[in-house]
Amino acid sequence: MSVFEVIGGTRLKGDIIPQGAKNEALQIICAVLLTPEKVTISNVPDIVDVNKLIQLLQSLGVKVEKSGYEEYTFQADNVNVDYLNSDEFKKKGGALRGSIMIVGPLLARFGKGYIPRPGGDKIGRRRLDTHFIGFQKLGADFTYDDNDSFYKVEAKHLKGCYMLLDEASVTGTANIIMAAVMAKGTTTIYNAACEPYIQQLCKMLNRMGAKISGVGSNLLSIEGVDYLGGTTHRMLPDMIEIGSFIGLAAMTQSEITIKNVAYQELGIIPDVFRRLGIKMELRGDDLYIPSQESYEIDTFIDGSIMTIADAIWPGFTPDLLSIALVVATQAKGSVLIHQKMFESRLFFVDKLIDMGAQIILCDPHRATVIGLNNHHALKGISMSSPDIRAGVALLIAALSAEGKSVISNIEQIDRGYQRIDERLNAIGAKIKRIP
């Protein structure tokens, strides 16, 4: 177990390149199970969750070759489906939440998909019903062993159908798409998630020979095919990291250029940070954030307090609400942060309060932040990272604070952010990783 020792109060300056998208990587890498041919994927982030998933595929018999910088070639021509019944699989599969997305492609190609209850962030209930209800509608039999928390779906033949998802789950949509691409007939998915990562998956599958239409909307039509071939795919930059760097620049009054952001894929994210008062300028495909002495939160037209809430795409992603909240602590003005999807995600605010932030936790889903307008700096404290996104929010707070902060449980941060200490130190941060 390691900790970050952070000396705050230093302004950063320079260029930073966002990593490949974590949430895209987890579904794209699982999709290689759909074909026996080679699939080459580039811009793969070197983070714990992705590396664990790659190791899990290797244990299943997938040949994995590191073919270049942040590039891998996968070939699933000798998958050992019997491995799904092993104790080792139950241990590895339960170690990360992204493992759930191997089920759809395994079901499509081999007629069976098993998974232990997956791990991940402790941010509240994260049910899997959408996944398994979708598989059942395609004709799969579902069983759940409550004794060892083991899920199984099996089907001799999947058959296309119409389904209306009970929630626009990103991972649920991805899993069902991967199961449906080789089902007999046509599958129609309504209320499908339509995040850029889902669009990326659909485009990749179409290059492999799938027939998916409606990409980018919440109504997908999938005509099943008998075989999918190999392809190459490059992942988008991570929009959550880009949003985190925007917030970091504002909190530390820094001048930062975020390189190659794929701006058209960021949706409403830049506008939300602008409403928090953060200035930014698009230069080509780079996002320039100037140093600001202060930034003022907008209000609604009638003068009422600004509310920032998460919503399904193209709304504001819940993964950035923690960042928006910490940024607001030093803004001029007040804001209500409304986290609708996860009831435990705001519980890290006690640490920000200990640092001197003015926050009222209204209930598990809502927090009111009264900005300090940089009149009173946060102070460094010792704290623990509860999940990936809150961990980075606390790191940003520590970098803006006076004095030294110590952040433990940084393995949570490493799950989603690639060598974050090294990359931020390169532009002037003072972060030590201490075993």
C-alpha cells in the first residue's frame, strides 16, 4: 500500500496529454472475444483496471502482444471456456467491475458466459439487472448462485428481439450489443446508452462485420451476423481525465494546455466548467486553460442558485461531479451538486470540510457548496481515497491547499489514472509516492 505526499500551493504550467479512455477500454477489450482473428487496439491506458482485464483475457487463453507504445494485439482463437468454472477465474473476475463485459461476447460466440459478482468502486448500489434481463430477452437462461455470488447465462442460440432497457446503462448497453451482434434476426434496443464510448464500440463492431444502425442515438437496430473478423481501433482520450485537468487548472490558478482532447466528443463537459466560471480556449484540438485569480459561478436566468446534476448522455457524466464539487469550493458564489445515480458518491465531502471547505451535505445525493473565492486556502490534511473519482478530487484539493497533505489508498486512483503523479509533477506539481 502506498500513499501520496502532496505539497500544495504551487501553480502548474505546461502541456499534458490525456490518457486513453478507461471506460471505453474496458468494453473495447472485451469485444476481442467475438472473433478468432487479430484485433489491434491503440491508445490503451496503462492503469490497474485495464491491466487486470487484459490479464483476465490472457487467463482465458487470449493471445496478447504489446505491439507498440500503448498498443496491444489480441487474438481469441483458442479461448478456454472451461476456465470460467475455475476458482482462479472467480477470484480474478471478481476483482474489477469491468469484467462483467466479458459475458456478452462469450455468450454470443460460445453460448455461455459466467462471472462472479464484480468489484469496483464503493459508491452505492450498482445493479446488474439490465445486463441479464437483456440476455434473457435474447433467449439466454439465467441462473444466480447466491452462495458464491456467481452469475451464469447460457443459450444454444440467441434470437433477435425488441427490448426497452429499464435504464440507459452504459455497460449494460455495451454487453447487450456484443451479445446481439451474432444473434439470429434483428435486435432493437430502445433507451440504449449513447455515450461516445458506446458509439466507438459500435463503429469497431461494424468494421468487424457487424450490422448496427442508429449509432449515436438511443435506438439501436442490430442485424445479427454469423461471423466477425479482425480490425484495428484507436480509443478516444479520456473525457473524465480532461475534465479533471480543467478543474485542476482552476483550483491551482494554473496555465495548462490539454492536448488532443477530441473536443467534439466532450459533449456538455466544457460548458459545465464554464458555468463554474472557468475560462478555456480551443486551439486546434487542444484545450488551453489560462491562469485565473478567481472564477465566478453562474446563476440561472432568474438569479437562482446554479445546480449541477448528472444525467445520461448527452447530459453531464456522474464521473465528473466530484471534480465539479471540489472546484466549486474555491469559486465565487454557490452551487448545488446533485448526484442522482449513486447514493454514496458524495460521502468524501467530510474530508473537504476538514480542509476548510464550506459544504452542506443535504442528503446522500445533494451537497451545497459555498465558494471561498480564494480568500481562504484549503489546508493540507491526512485523508483516504474512497473511490477513483473522489480520489482525484481530493488530490486536486491537496494540490491547491496550503501545506502538506497525505492521501492513502491511492490504489483507487491508480485504477483509473495513468501515472498521475509523474505526469502532474512534469508540469510543476509536488507529489511523492511513498510506499
